Amino acid sequence: MTILSTALVDHPVAIFLIVLVIILMAPLLLNKLKIPHIIGMIVAGVVVGPYGFNILADDSSFEIFGEVGLLYLMFLAGIEIDMYHLKLNLKRGLVFGALTFIIPMVMGAVASVYLLKIDWLTSILLASMYASHTLISYPVAARFGITKSPAVLISIVGTIIAVVGALLVLGGAINVYHEGGVNTGAIAWLFCKMMMYCAAVLYVYPRLTRYFFKTYSDNVTQYVYVLAMVLLSALVAKLIGLEAVLGAFFAGLVLNRYIPTSSTLMSRIEFVGNALFIPYFLIGVGMMINVRVIGNVETLWVTAVMLVIALSSKWIAAWGAQKIYKMNGAERDVMFGLTTAHTAVALAVVTIGYNMVLPDGSRMMGETILNGTVLVILVTCAIAPIVTTRAAARIKLQMVENDIEPQKERKRHTSHILIAVSNPLTAGGLVELALLSRPEKRSARDTLYAINVRNDNTPSAKALARSVLDLSVKAAAAAGSELSTIERYDLNTVTGVVNTMEERDITELYIGMHRKATVIDTFLGGKTEQLLKLTNKMVVISRCYIPPNTVTRIVVYVPPKAEFETGFTRWLHMLGNLARELGCRIIFCCNNDSRRVIAGVLRRDKFTIRSEYRQVEDRDDFLLLSTRVLDDDLFVIIGARPASVSFSNDMAELPGFMQKNFSRNNIIVIYPEQFGDEIPMESFSDPLASDISSTPSALRIWGRTFIAKVSNLLHKRDGNKRGKRNKDIKL
């Protein structure tokens, strides 16, 4: 293939402008025609490229941005994976990976020998091109929101297996070409280097990332760090003989844990990739395609054979996985659409074969095969998005229908969140915590507010309040969420917050934890204690010394009878959402009765998180628990207001105990909603329906304390009779 003369446009600004116009107009025009915009990018690259109207040259800028775009695409595929679902589908993905690698290899080698009349070594090298593929239509699956579906996860695992297998075959074929035979030592050495590389990334990246995110909280700095880690992983993979796309994908899997889906950093990563790097890659793919080779009869025959093998082998692999695991047609089509496009590895394989000169002076892969490969890239890159789009729409409809049925059986919690901000240093962290704790699927009725209550009307106080609220808005906007601000003047801060909660029908309140200033000061502080008396809504009190995305585990202490509180489901959903976003383990420390209810709610409401349970029966177990909470853990305590079902003498002494033993830990204290709309607020016949805004009498508190102490003594006596129980709670 010969490249045409100098392009019409060579000025850097003009080149970048044309690319931006393509990125802008391709989706707008093709959406009206119901054509995936990915095809538009590729077709636009053909038109403006050297084999089209020669407007732009396929120069170093497209080579650099295109290469980074491909790495970015694979990195996004790794970072957007739900690791919990990936582990559930890992076995099926390995089977599909074997199918989508072996079937194209066998069919490709046999067809090349008997139909294209080429030797076995060249046939095996060409077959590795059929076996590999690129997730070029993954953005379609992401746009439809089906990245957590089994079909997509199986396809991703299959991609890893197929690409690794193809690269190993490529390395073996090159070794045979240079040495005249199979060198098992070289292949084994490549495999050993791959294992050492994976072990090094798995060990270094998590520790370095956790340290960096703890030390530097600036979003721009964190983004540059993440991109540098991705490129480093890709470069090292390339240097040891693997493909760079594998390094980028592996970096995405490792960094997945530290970049929550609803975080500001994730929004920036997706924005830059989808707005610049990935479109550049797609346009660059189009610029490599030479449509002028279609008129050659020999090229058409070779292309026809290669297309039949490339498409049929991938479809047979998807069909086989469908039959083995009893999947539906839409899932089969998604697997076929995601694994049928050939780009980077295919070009690498054919280019290497084209550059290999045989002893008789001919090339291992001639220009005909090279042109045929280019046409295969064109056709498969056009078919893959179309098939994926149609199948993804059907899968999304199935997911929505399956999710609606359970929702009909129970009333969905409406979420109206209020975040009380007063300190510029902690405002962003509170907003981030509230965003991470929100439901994954939200309705238009769900709202998010930030409030600053001041009792000083001076210009400096007004300016401070405005700056804190502005920081809150920026933190929410960076994560792609809307936040309404409330600036309020009131003589009493607590009264201002409580009145706002009543006016806006707030269901959840997020506040920062009080910092003890004097000796007689309490752990929660006078304002927080007064706030808990004046509202029965759920109150979340937070104190985190490290960013939420660096938390290793969430340890939750659940007091006995907490499952009988009205707000039990709401706080459990909040922690389930937080654990899902952070991708970490959540450990519930509770008794057997609470454990059964917690597990049942998580299973009923489809919280796919790594949940574990530790038995905690009395205060001694809780004392032992305090020694097991690490500095990188998030310790969550489910509190209880006086006169609530789960309140006890131990709960009354809990603030002092926390001040003594958890002064350096990351803590969230949750006071669940009480009574709510299901139980009347006032009923003389119901002892639980007392006025929560009034303090219980001294006689009542003394009575409850006395009963709790007697109950604890009886419980310990029964425990001694049953024998010494092992209290070593291992987290």
C-alpha cells in the first residue's frame, strides 16, 4: 500500500480543529440515522485520511493519540468492571476465552492452508490474528449501562485469554522463524516474565496508590498519577514481550478498587477518554483503511475467506458459550459483538508477517493478505458496534424488567439528603461520602442539599458561608451530581438545621464529627446531642482521616435489636451502597438474630457486595473488637437514641468508650430513623411512641439502666454455665 502525497492540511491548529469537528458532528448526525457513532468516527477517518480525500496525514500525532486512545479504552474496560460480578463470572469467562481462542485458531489455520494455499507456519501466525480481538464496542455497552451483566463480564475475561493466547502464539511463530524450530525455553521464559510482571503490579500498585491518594487530594494530581500508572504498566508489558493493551487493562483491574464509580476522579477519567483519546483512536483506525484495494480480484477472494473465518469463528464461540451456560440470544449477540472487532493485535500480527522475508526473497505475508486484513478491520469494526447496540438494548430492557418486579412488592425509599457544612476543610469529604452512599438507581424525586447555618451577620461570616457552600457545589459537580445550597441565618445552629429538615422533608442528615475542645466537652458535642433529641430522622456523623477510596474494610458494629428500628433498612442500604462503590469488604459485628435479618435484606435487595459477619453478643466482645480495627478501616457504629428499641446501658456509655479507644480511627456514627410514618408519633398505649424531642426522666433512665445491668449479669452467668466461649474476634 502506498501513501498518497502530502495532505491538504498540515497546520497543527487546523488538524486539531478538524478532529474536534468530527468528534462533535459524528454522534449528532449518526444518532438520527440510528447508527452507532463509533462507525461514524471510523468512516470519518477513512474520508479525511490519506486513502480518502487526503485532508489529514496519518502522522505522529495520530500515532501517539491513537495508541494512547487504545490503551485508554482497555484501561476503562478494566476500571469499570464490577470486581464482585467478575469473580462470579470468572469460571465462565475462562471457558469462553478458551472457545474464542481455540476455535478461530483451528479454523483459521486449516482455512489458510487449504483455501489460501499458504504454509502451516504462516497459517498459524495468521490464525493468531483471528483469535485476537479488541473491545472496540465496549463504549456501546457502557453507554447502555450493561457493563455489570454476565455477558459483558464473560466477554472481558474472554478477551484477556484470547489476546494472551494470540501473543504467545505470535511469539512462538517468530521464534520458529528465526531459529528454525520450536524453542520451548523462550516460550517458557516469556510466560515467567508475564507472571513476574503481574505479581509486581499486584504488589506495588495498590500500596503506592493508597499512599499517593492519602497524601495528595487534588483531583488533577490524582488524574495525572492514574494516567502515568496506566502508561507505565503498558510500557513495561511491551518491554517484556507482551502487548501494551494487556498492561493497560491489568492496570485498570488493579486500580479499580481505588476509583469509585461515583467519585470525582472517575468522572474526569471518563470525560477525558470519551471526549478526546478514544475518538482519536477510532479516527486513526479509519485513516489506516485503504478502500481502493477492493477492486483487486485476488484481494477480494482473500478478504472473503478471512471475513468468513473471522466472523463465523467468533460467532461459533459465542454460540457455544450460550449453549453451555444456557444464556439467551441477546447475551450471545453481546458476546459476539464485543469479541468480533479486530484492530491493534491484528495489525501487529500482519505487519510482523509482512516484514518477515523468506529465504527465497518473498514475504511471509504478502500485500494481498495485508490488504485483506485492512478490509477485515473495516468490516468487523463496522459490524461489532451495530450488533452490540441491538443486543445491548434488549439486555438493558431485560434488566429493567427484572428490577421492576421486586420494586412493585415494596415501597422504594425516597432520598432527600441534607449535608451540614461549616468547615472548608471537611465540606468536600462530607459531600463525597453522601454521594458514595446514595443508591445506584435514583429517581427524579431524590434531592441533595448542602446547608450552612450562621448566627453572625457580618460580611466575613457571610463570605465564609458562601465559600463553604461553593466548595460543596464544586465537589458535587465534579462527580456529575447536582447539589442545591441553603444559606440560613438563625440564632441557633441546631434549630436552623432542624427547621430546614422539616421544611424540605429531609430523610438523611450528614454532619461532621465534633472535635473535643475542653476537658468537660463530650465526644459528640452539645450541638450534636441536642440535634439528636430534636429530630427522629437518620443522622450520619462522620470523621475520616483518609479519603474514602483508600479504605480497606468497613467494620460495622450493630447493637442487639437494631433490626427492630424503623430506619434499619435505610442505614443498611446506605452502607451497602458505600461498600459497593468502594469495592471493599464490609464486616457486620452483631448477634445471630441481627445477622439473619441483615443477610436477608442484602439478598432481597440484590446488594452484590462482599459481606462477612462476626458474632458480637455483649460489651466484652465489643471491647475486644476495638483492638481489631486498623487505621485504614472505616469503623461504623450504629447508635441508638434514648427510648429506642436498641438502646441499652452499653449504648449510653458508648460515646465515652469511643473517645477513649477510637480517637485516631476513621469513624461514622449512624443514628437510625425512629418511628417514621409506619408507627404513630404519639400513642399512650405504645411505650415506644414517646416524644423524641423531650429528654427521658431521670427515674426512667435509672430503671432502664437497672434492668440492663440485671440482664447482663444473668447473661454472663448463663454463659459461664455453658463453658468458656472463645472471644477472639478475628476480622
